[in-house]
Amino acid sequence: MADLAFTLNGQQQTLSIDEGTPLLWVLRDHLAMTGTKFGCGMGLCGACTVHLDGSPIRSCSYPAQYVSGRSITTIEGLAESDDALHPVQQAWLEMNVPQCGYCQSGQIMSAVALLANNSAPTDADIDSAMAGNICRCGTYPRIRKAIHRAAE
Ligand code: FES
């Protein structure tokens, strides 16, 4: 077992986990943060994307013990309050991005990280930054539009 203490969406968390437990399991099964999804489990699809100290990581293949002392943000922690949306979430709604929706929390987390580093991304910037987030419904054109809308 390993003791884990980290900040999740601005709140301190402490728990004991089996060494090597992926962060995604801790988020979903121990802390009920089910907005982050399991897709491939191998770091290939991006459905499980969360932010570690502001940078996107694949939580399915990131051992939770390495987040000790650090800060994790999930889709649940993006908005500043329960009755507000993050500007990227708002743009997603306005552009009607989701189809089945399964990959979208990961898509949004990657988009937020992109815009934090590049406030006016080109289509090529978007395609490059979002290449690791797979959408089986093919919502890529709407994702691109929503990122441009959020950047306005
Ligand atoms: Fe983590 Fe696919 S579930 S990258």
C-alpha cells in the first residue's frame, strides 16, 4: 500500500492505494470522479485525460503515487462554480460538439490545456494538440469550431 496526498479540483485528498494503481482508478473508484472516462486503458485514446499541475496526462496509464504533493484537475473541477461553465465547456455547448459524448471530457481537458498555452490556435495547432484524443463519432470539425469559439 502507498499513502497518497494530493489536491483534486482544489481540495486536499488523502487515501491509501495499492502501489501502481493508475490515477484513473483512484479518480473513478475511490473518489467518485466519474466524468473522466476509461477508453483504451493504454494511453492511446485520450478519454481519460486530466490535468497534472495544468498539463494534460493520460490518467489510465499514470501511476497515482506520482501525483503525491501535486495538483489534479478533472472535468468536474474546470468551472469556477457549480452554476457556471468553463468557457471551453460553454463553447462545446454552443457548437453542439458531442454525439455519443463518451470521449468529450477528455477532449475538453486537452482543449483547455491547448488554449492555456496558445490563446489563438490555428486549425493546424488544434489538430496537432488534439491528435491524441480519439472520437469514434468523428466530431473533429465541431471540436475545431468550439476551440476557435472559446478562443474568441
Ligand atoms: Fe486512457 Fe485511452 S483510456 S488513453
